[in-house]
Amino acid sequence: MPGIECFILPMPCEQDMSCTLGSLSGSDSFDGVTVIPQHSFGATETLRSIADAARSEYLLLYTKAQPLEMGYLALDRFVRIAEDTGADMLYSDHYDQGRKHPLIDCQKGALRDDFDFGSVLVFRTRSFRRAVGLMTEPRKWGALYELRLNMKSIVHVSEFLYSETETDHRRSGEKIFDYVDPKNRQVQIEMEQICTAYLKRIGACLEPVFRSVAENEPQEAGEVFPVTASVIIPVFNRVRTIEDAVRSALSQECDFSFNIIVVDNHSTDGTTEVLERMKAGCGDRLVHLVPERDDLGIGGCWNLAVNSVYCGRYAVQLDSDDVYSGPDTLSRIIAKFGEEDCAMVVGSYRMTDFAMKPIPPGVIDHREWTPDNGRNNALRINGLGAPRAFYVPVLRRIGGFPNTSYGEDYAAGLRISREYRIGRIYEVLYCCRRWEGNSDAALSIEKTNSNNFYKDWIRTCELEARLRGKGGPTHENR
């Protein structure tokens, strides 16, 4: 059977290295271990040195500097699956200190650079060399990301083939903002360059050519809007926070008409009674909708609001446990639509605790977005920011939101970005309160996997649409 040559980073101490070498040597496919003197697989020079040094038909990269224990005949299993499937790259589920750590399949649209492959990556050596040969620009951080984008066939082995030690024990709600942390800015710029080059190579990169909202929405003339803007608040069981959110919206100072549409998704904790009491005090400015259906997610609640007779020309998001940062938020968002001829506007927000005190990582402003390349980079990152606002005629035309409670706004944003400009406001418009009731504060590995798989699927659909030239101005509308 073809063998595997293993490449690892220096271990913290000689004892740890011996442990790692011993666990690998129990396999018939083991052809030896090479310790890489560099301290990162993210550098192009590291991967080139491996391509030059590899002598076996397969090679394994272990990307952590902690002890690794391969399962019984695990390397043989990797080789057999590679031989059966013709895979260029393989990765597997694993154990983390005895706990199962399942992974997800790498879809065509899984373009995010933080995709979890685990720490053991197996490559067909000739495929590895081919992929490294396609890397023409030297990278400091993103070489491994670029390498896997260059792989033709990536196979997820749904078996637990090794044990490792997880070093990042932060909760899910603390990890999701790493890519917008200012200290990672140069890393993110390099990752964007890599992703954009890949999209260009496969023919899915959109040029900075946008449809005009005014010129391409003739049906608008037949639409009647009761107000200029509607603040949309889907809610379920947020009795502690909903009043703050609604009062934040009611406090907006605007020279145009607006209302607040709260879609109360059958709350059972007293939220409904709070809203009825508030409505009695502010009349038509607060619309309290309770769906007749009981199968709506957050996206479905949004669809109910934006297709109702109460919705304004613009729909502006406010989560039920957050608040606007000041009384000018709504007016600034609506002004941006006219300034940039855009179909969607995304602002910036500050992370706070429940008492409104700032907490790390502070301001989330998504400055990685650029007018020319934001719509392409959006396929790499995991979100577009908040608060989000939409030009309702366009939102209705594209079919609104998927009826889910995760990723629904991202899906709509990607679809809009394919044709229209998205405006950005980089000053804080919104305070995102983190508290024990946040739905994404501490997700299980299974829920995190489910969320990530869904967003990768959204990206896959959008990537396919762009490859087919479906709806983009760079094709039929230029």
C-alpha cells in the first residue's frame, strides 16, 4: 500500500515530539516524520519546502504544535479512502481530549478561510505539488488557505481517526468576530486577495458594475407605501429586552414618516402583553403582527413584515434584544440609499453587555468591505454586519429571505450584491447587547456545524449563480 510521509511543526518539548512520533509509527503506511523548522504552514515558503522534500505518494500535515495520537491503522484508512475516491485532499472527524469533534463536508461554496478541517490534513503528493505550483504570490498567512482552494477533490472522512488537544476554548459567541478584529486586518487583506484571485480563475468574480435601483425597478410606480421607512423587529420570548428595542426605534428623529413593525412569533413569556401595552400608548406608529402560521423562522417573520400593507419603502433591521445608538440612526440609513443608489445599507455596531457597557471586541465595522470588491469578498466572510436595511421593491423582487433563523440576512445580502450596490456606514449606529439569553452565545459543536454548513450551502448557491451569469450586471445587464 502507498505510504504517507508526515510533516509536523516543532513540538514545545522533546517529550511531546516523542509522543507524537510514537503514535504515528503504529501504522503500516507510515513513511517517517519531517519536522518543519518554520512555525507556520501559512507561509508559501513552508509549503514549497514540503513539496520539494516529499518522497512518498501521500503526505500528511499536522498543523498544531501539541501532541497528536492517530487512531489504530488510521493512516492506512486515509490511504485506502484516497485510493477509492481519487481524492486530492482528505480530512476527518476526530476526538478532542476524549470528546467527539465531528466536522462537515467541504462544499463548493465553502470559501471561508476559517473552515474547520481539523489539524490533520492528508494530500496526494502530486496534487500537493500541482497546487503549490499555482501559487505565484508569496503569502505570510494564507498559503494553506490558497492551497486548499487549488485542490480539485476534497474528501471528508466521516470517521474519528485521531485525537488532538483543542487550544481555543472560547465560547462560540466569542470566536465569531475574530475576522473583524483590527489586529487581524493584514491577515484578512491577504485572505481576500487569495479568494478574489480564485474567483477570477474560475470565472465567478464580479466586476464593479451595478444596476441602478431607479432604472431597474419600473414596478415601483405601482407600489404604494404607507410610510417611508419601517423598522422591522422579529421577536420570540424577549420580555426582558423588547421594550428597550421598541423605545429605541420610537425615539428616532426623522423628517420622513416611519413606523415600527414587530412580528411577535407566538411569544409565551409576556412579550405579547408588553407590546400590546406599548401599542396602546403610541397608536399606529407601532404595528404588532402575530403570524397566523406557526412555522416561521426569523426570515419568515421578515417576509411577513415586508410583504404586509404596513411596510414602508425601506425596511430597517433591529434585533429584539438590541438598541440603536442614537436618535439619528434611521435618518442616516435612509439618506445613504439616496446618496449611493443602493438596494441595501449596512451599518456598524458596538458590542456591549446587558448594561450597555462596551465589551471586546468593541466596534464591529466590517472595514474589509470595499465598494469595488465587497460583493466578491462577501463569499469569503461569514456575515455582512448590522444594522441592515433594504430597499423593499428589490427585496420583494428577489423573493425576500429564506425561512430560517440563521443566515437569512446573509442570503438576502449575497443575492442583492450580485446586482446592486450595498452602501456602508462605518460609524456606530447600533448597540449589540451580549447576555445569557443570546442565541449564539455558547453553541454546541453540532449546532455550530449546522450553522456553518447552511451558510456554506448559501455560498454554494450564490457561487453557482455567478458562474452561470444568472442575474448579474456583468452579464445580461451591462
